[in-house]
Amino acid sequence: IVRVKKTVVKHGRSAGQPMAIITIEDLDGQMDATIFSDTYAGIVERDPNLIAAESIVFVRGKVDRTREKPGLLVSEVVAVDQSIPRFATAVALCLDRIRHNGQKLQELKPLLEKHRGKVATYLQVATGDANRVIVRLGKEFQVRASRPLVDDVEHVLGPGALKIIGDGNHRLRRLEQQKLFPDDAP
């Protein structure tokens, strides 16, 4: 968040309630985003310091194209430290046949039980020459995606051994697949 302009709703059912117009920035540029009073109240109730200049957050909403310059109508703001449990739809344990032996797999079982939850868990094993095998583990190995899980897995398997998978990854993969099939194809 680059800039925050807090204001009060002047008309309508939310008259007198606070709202905010923020400017968000990523590596591609800046965009104005509107946080209406109902959404703003919920965010401030959960974390009063979340909507502030220089905060790094995830923002979800709809693009508003009713004005000359498009903006975003914000429906959700999530702090970075809350992003893993909020957006994770699966986790992948990335195994290397050389570094990770049967003993390491035995160490994973109690670790996964410690972090039991509802997020699907996959084993991804590199088979050499850029190929890999991916296996979905049973429900008894589902986990609660969190920073402590990442830390525990990396302690056992090493840095980068756990991938957090979210819907955004699926969307990016779908976009890449769409490039393979242009609209003008017969």
C-alpha cells in the first residue's frame, strides 16, 4: 500500500461511516482501490494497523471499469503473515532421491500428524532429467498450512522442500495452457 486516504461516506445507507481509498503498487505499476465502509469496518476490527502506507498485503476484489481509469473494489485485505493459511489449497513435499532417504520419510510422518488439517498433501519426487512423479497422500496426511509447518518441513528436508500451492498457481497454469490454443485455431 503506497497511500491511504480515509474518508467518510456522505450519502446512502452507510452515511457517516468511514471508508478508505488506497493506492496499491506491485512490480507492474500502481492502481487506486476503494474499500467501502462495510469491508473497511471488518478489516479494521481484525487488524487496525493493516491498512497503512508501506504495508505489504494481499488484496482481493473486482476491477471497476466504470471510470476512465480502472480501479479495484476491495472485498478482502490479508496480511502477509496470514497469507499461507488463507490462500493455501495444497502443499507439496519436494523430495530428492539422493538427499532424502527412507529415514527422512519416517521423520515426516509425526511432523504431518503434528500439523494435521484439511489441506491436501502431495509428494513430489524428482526422477532425474527434469522429470518428476507426483503422488497425492491420503486424508490422514492432510495438513494445516502455516509458517510453522514450512519451518518444520525445511528443518527435516532442507530449504525449499515444501511448496505452498494456491488457486493463483492454478490460474497461472490455466493461462499458460490457453496460450497453446489460440482463438483462431481451426
